[in-house]
Amino acid sequence: MAKKLLPSLKVQKQYIQDAKNYCDALKSSYVGRPGIPVKRIELIYSDLFQREYLVGFVDPRWLSSVASGCDAFATLSLEIGDLKSPPIVLVPSKKNLKKNSNLHSIVEHEFVHINQALKGHFPSSFEKSKVDLNEQFVDYVYAEYEANFLQLERWPKLGPPKSYELELKEWCFLRGYTQALERLLLVAIMEKFSDKNLFSTLNKIPKSLEKFLLKFDLETENTHRFIKKLKIFSFQALQMIVRADDLTTSQHLKYEKILKWIGSDFKPLPR
């Protein structure tokens, strides 16, 4: 799977050149100035892909403000002043990748997303108005499935507990599926698309994922069971991504509509 994800040597060569140019410009103009979140930037060698990728070491508080709960994340571009980076992974500046195997594995997971970006299928933000929302959802599931599988195949200790009795591919599908749900519902609550589009997509998800399982040879009793638990996972996703008390009036209305779609058997727990 790792080899299949690699962009062409031509694309990789251009990426490295763009990354070096960005590093030089950033270091000469911005790094070290007050208010600049990037503390260090460099190309890091990937154990998974035997290629280099751009990594920015940033202020931990800034990272938390833009990606709460993330130890690292990939983005298509980091804009500082008038400079725009090629795809880059951002990590907290105080972390040492060589001494932290868990973080190292997470960064390698994010390198998968950099390769996806270079090949034109970076995980969706669910804000592409010209692309079917259901299609974006399925693409997101697969992008995260790939990243989780490659990460956990290399670092199996970070995989599912044995008590779960899940194969690696089942666990990675579940992770991709639930991550996609969290992102979809968060963007919906932030009012990035219509109610009609959201609920039409939610109702299409089971059939779309059944086709997904067949296409990628992921059909097992467990993966089919996960699909049937769409409303349970949607409810759990809501509890992960938002605090109802923090929502605006219109956002809370969207939240209530999603709860209504999920059904009366589920009630948010007090925090």
C-alpha cells in the first residue's frame, strides 16, 4: 500500500524544491519574530516512505487553537505573511520525534496525507460545494483508512486492544468511518451546507459504505455491523466534537435537528 501511495519522482522532486524554497524564505523573513507560530521548520525523513517531507515545529498553544486535541496534523498549506507552503505536517515545537515513538508514528500517519495531497486526494474538508457531499464522505473514510492502516501496520502496539477482537483492517475502517462522521457533523453544525444536503448524505452513507467494503475487499461481519451502527456512532461523534452550551442559537438548532435524526433513544450526558 505504501508504494502505491507514492507520487511520481517528478512530483516529489518539485515538492522538495518548493519545500526548500519555503524554508529558506520563512527562516530569513519570519522565524523568530514575535507572534510567528513556527519555531523551526525542516525536511524530515520518513521511515515508511524513504522520502523527505516538510515538517513545521510550532507553538503548542497555537497548534491547540487550530487543531484541538491533535498531536500533529497535515495541511495543504501553511500561510505566514505572504508565504504559502507546499503540503506540510505541523507538530508541537517542544516535542522530540526521535524520543517519542507514539508521536513519530502519528507524524508518519500525517505523511500518508501529504502523499495523498501530492496525488490530489487529500481528506475532504466537506466544504467543496461542487463535489457531492456523500462522495466527499467516502473519500474521507478511505483517506483515513489508508493512513491508519500504514501507521498501525508499522507500529502494531498502537492498534486495537486484543479484547476488541478486531482485525487491523476492521479497526482502520472503523477509525476512518468515525473520524469522517466527526468531521462531517462538525462542519454541518458550523453551517457550511444545508440541512437537506446533510440529511440526504447521512441517509446515503450505509449504502455507500457497503459499496466501499466490496470495492476494497473489507467485507466482514464486523464491518457490516459498524455500518448498521451509523446512528450510534453519529451520537458518539456529536459528544466528541461539541459542547451544546457553547453553540450559537442557529448552531444549536442544527445540533437539535441532528439529534432528532439520530432518534429519541439517545440523550446527551451532562458535562
